[in-house]
Amino acid sequence: MGDRYANYRQYSDGELIDRLRRGETSVMEYICDKYKNLVRSKAKSMFILGADNEDLIQEGMIGLFKAVRDYDTGRDASFSSFAELCINRQMYTAVQASRRQKHFPLNTYVSLDWEETGDDREGLHLTELLADKTKRNPEELFLDKERVDYLERMIEEELSDFEKQVLDLYITGMSYTQIAKVLSRDEKATDNALQRLKAKIRKML
């Protein structure tokens, strides 16, 4: 950040937002600059769901503006956590709206590989499958396409709408606690949905 923001760096986000609400409008420019990398990072993770990256960045900035508008120091945790939630929620809402308009396939990104990673997550990375395509022969690629097409159909038929939403956000790298916040659902119910959809997809494979 340039020297023009030097006077703002000494203040917490909460203090800055308070100054903004008192009419110091230049604070918003600083907050946008401070959180632009977070917006870009979230756009990159959501890009796998099929939306345009520039559109996602724009939606993320809208989410950031909403976070500034709605942040309550007495109710919410740190502003950075609240902003991340608002950005994620705004982007995912935009992805869903885009899908409804374009009839975008729900799960073209789902990996065929479910590997233990050593923590409470399990890999679901079609990006790895796609990145390896140039090294594979046509027969292997044809079989993968058949398997992915089959998996897409089964996911559409076997998963509930809630489970599909959880899968969407899980793919982007979110934990079940983050997913629950984005979807405004109970953490336990979200974790249960995640475990159910994992079990269902294991059976499909």
C-alpha cells in the first residue's frame, strides 16, 4: 500500500469503520485496497464452480461493501472474519444465480479420487485430474469422461439440494464450519450433510 494510507494503518478495522460512518469517506478506499487480495483469493477458489473470475471479483467487492455496512463490533467477531463470510456468501449467491440462468452443469469439477489427507478433509480435486490430461492416452481420457458423466448424473439424482450446496463449497476448500456460516445453517447439520454426501459418492464410485 502507498504512503497515502500511512495515517490509517495505526487504526483497527473497527476504528476505521467507525470513522467511515462519521463521514470520512476516504477510509473505504483504504479498506478496499487492504482486502483486495482476499477478494481475489476467494474468487480464485470459487472459479472452479464455473463463474467468470472478473465477475466473481466484482461480487466479492460488493460483499466487502456489505461487510463494512453491516459490521457490528459488539456482535461480530473480527472484521476480517466477518468480511470473509460476506465475500464468500456474495460470491456463492452469484454462482448459483449464474447457474440458474445458464443451466450450468452442477458437478463438472468433482474428482473421481477420494484420498485421505491426514486431517478431517478428504481430497476432491478434479483440477488435479484435468492438469494431468496431456500426459494420458485417449483411451484413459475417454474412460475418465464416462466416469465423470456417470458421477455427475448420480450426484444430481442422489444428493439433496443442501448436500449439493455443501459439496459446492467443500470443493472450494472451505471447512464445514465455514460452509455452515455461508449457507446460514447449523454446523452439526452441515457436518452431517458432508458426511452423508461423502458416503453416497463412495458408493457411486
